[in-house]
Amino acid sequence: MNAQTLLSAISMQWDREIVPLLTDYVRIPAKSPHFDPQWEAHGHIERVIRLAEAWAKKQPVQGLKVEILRLPGRTPLLYFDVPASVGSGDSTVLLYGHLDKQPEMSGWRDGYGPWDPLLEDGKLYGRGSADDGYAVFAALSAIGALQAQGIAHSRCTGMIETCEESGSYDLPAYLDALAPRLGRVDFVIGLDSGCGDYERMWDTTSLRGLAGGRLTVEVLTEGVHSGDASGVVPSSFRIARKLLDRIEDATTGRVLPPEFHAPIPPERAEQAKRAAEMLGDSVIAKFPLAGSTQPMVSDSTEAVLNRTWRPALSIIGADGLPSNADAGNVLRPKTSLTLSLRLPPTVDGASAGRMLKRLLEADPPYGATVRFDEEQGATGWSAPPSAPWLKAAVNDASMQFYGKPSAAMGEGGTIPFMAMLGKHFPEAQFLITGVLGPHSNAHGPNEFLHVPYAKKLTACVATIIAGHPG
């Protein structure tokens, strides 16, 4: 294989085809069903999956078959299948990505917007560019570049779903439906993760789980004058604060119930230490802290472990609170908060969700009406030990295209697909990687795709596929 020829061909395809298509993709508000219950009527998910399908079918990949699969009552899934080169064995590589998006989020800089793509300094700004629209294009570009050089490869299949940002609840049905066609999957490549910097290839070794839902505290049937009721009627917000104290130490941010914690494996602790040494201050400095805000920890290794192997609670939404401009002197009837509890990779998401509900609803202060409605839940994932061939292939690819050794680190987000695949293919090897590096800000404002990094990552994926023993 000529590495420079491979990277050159991939880079040209990115510039000529992929970046323009991703620009069109960004313009489509294909929000995940959790954020757009009328997704089918609005047609945005249909538009993005057809955009990807049309491009995929034009690719000069030998034997490529592409189709949109539809199960009743489910979001659609794009599936592709590329047969193995002659003599490459009977095993299968499965590549994964998704096309659905997070909602807009406020705070975009002037001139930038979630559905207004902007290419600036090698970065394509817009919702979904990095999470995870690029994946299907990178996957097929990698396979096509191998074939252009006549490099043998195993059979490659791809599953590109459209409800990942809603917890991938449709994916198990597709896995079951596709099981006879997938065959013996012994290597999974997930292109929906992060990178610690843009200087090397990163291998994601674990993902946190998630337990989330809506906590509602109701104290009145209607709002009343605060001058009349305060001091007599308990504040719904104060009760909510008291209930949250059951989950989190407000002084330190530490999650309190032991059921939400798990031991950190020594190997993962060592990986966190090495990653922190490579990244230095950027582990913390990458976050846009406002004013004189200080981080919860100052040690880089502890920061890596906090965001990858320790639970953490976030309040990500609220109802029942008028805007400041509309706030009157009224003791409000209820407060509703959306909670997101990140979990260590080995904690069962469903059990954690049930525990969260029990803790919040038990013995409500003042006998207030308290309800916790579970809305999101997912078990995390910790990678099985990597085979020697995979370790070598990842490091060699990083050296070839980035000029630096590869690195491994857990990620703080959740990809429910990984736990599902781990159960379906317990003997498979996993390479989970992605383009979500410093300041790329998936789910938040000013999300961007680092195009030069994505080109090299595509080349890395190609060489690793070529190294798969089949």
C-alpha cells in the first residue's frame, strides 16, 4: 500500500464530494425523534438518509449494495454490504454511524448557526457535521480507496441509524432483522466518538452510561401571590433542591449513592494517566469556562477519570420557570427539571434509572406531589482487550498519517449501540474512534468537523481494515 497515494485520493474525495454533501446535510434539521416527535411527517430524517443513500450508490466500490431498511413503526436505517476480496476469509467488518441530530441549542456565535453551514479554517461548522454525519462518507471512502490500490479486505457491512441521539431504541430490532445477513462479525468500527487532540489517532476504550428523566414537584393547583403564600406554602423549587441533595453533594458535585459508582479497572486508570500526560492542561483548558470559573478538579488525570469513569449529574432542562422578563411575584405551582445522570461504563443503565426514581420519589418533603418520569437510559461500555494485530494496526496507522503514536482513552458520552453490539458479538474486536476533539462541541453551540483530521482518520480506518486478518 502506498500511504501517501491513499491519503491523497481520500483527501481529494473529501474536497470534491464529501464536504459539499456534508454542507447540504448540515442544512437539514434532522433532529432525532426524542426532539422531534413528528419526525416522520416533517420528513427531515428521510431527506438525510436519502442524501446519504444517493451518494453511496454512486461510489465505485466493487460489489457494493446499498439499501434503506424500514421496519414498521421504526426510524429507517441505511445498510451497505461490500463483499470480501478473493481469498480474504469469511469474517465480517461492521462499520457504524448515525445521521440523526441533536436540537439547535442556543449560544451560536454571530454568523454561525445549527442549520447554516460555514467552512472556515478547515472546520465545517453546523449541527451534525461531526456528530455524526461524516461517518457513512468516511466509511465508504476508506473502502473505495483500498480497492483503488487493489488492496485486499474482508467483507465490510455498514449500519447507519437515525435514532442514536434518542438512545438507539430502534437498533435492537434492526440487529435482529439483519442477523442472518451480517454473518460472523468479528471486528466492529464505530465512527461516533471523540479524540483527545487533533495530532494522532485515538481509540475509545470505554463509554459512560446514562440514566435520565424528568423530575416534577407540584405544591399548588395554581400559582398564588408570593406575598400571601410564601412562608406558608413550600416552594416547589426548594423541594426539588432538597430531592437533588439525595443524589449529589452540592458542595463538591460528587454523586452520593454507591449504586451509581463502579471500580475503575487498573488498565483504564493507567490509560487515563497516559492520556493526561499527552494532553496536559488541554484536558481542562478546552472548556470555555466563563469569567473566573474554576474547574471541579485541577489534576489532569483526575479530570480524565471524572469524565470517563465517575458518575455526574447535570440539569439539562426546566419547565415551570417563567423568563426573567415575565417573572411576577407568584409562588409557582410546580417545578419540572430534566436530569441527566452519567454513569460509569459498567453500571447497568436500567437498574440505575429505577434506583434514581426510587430515591427521588420516596418520602417527599411536605407530602408534595413528586414524580420522576424516566426518559433516557443506557448502559455504558468497556472494550474487550485488543488483539495484538489491532493494537499494531492502530498505532501504525497513526504513525503513518499523523506522525505520532496512537492513544487510548475513555469518553464521557454514551453510545448505546456499543453495549448492544457487545452482547450480539461477544467475540468481536472493537475500534471506536471519531472526530469530536477539543472545542468541536457536539450537542452544543458552534459544533464543527475538523476536516483535515477527518481526512487522515479516514485513511487510518482504511489501513486498519486492510490489516484485519479476516
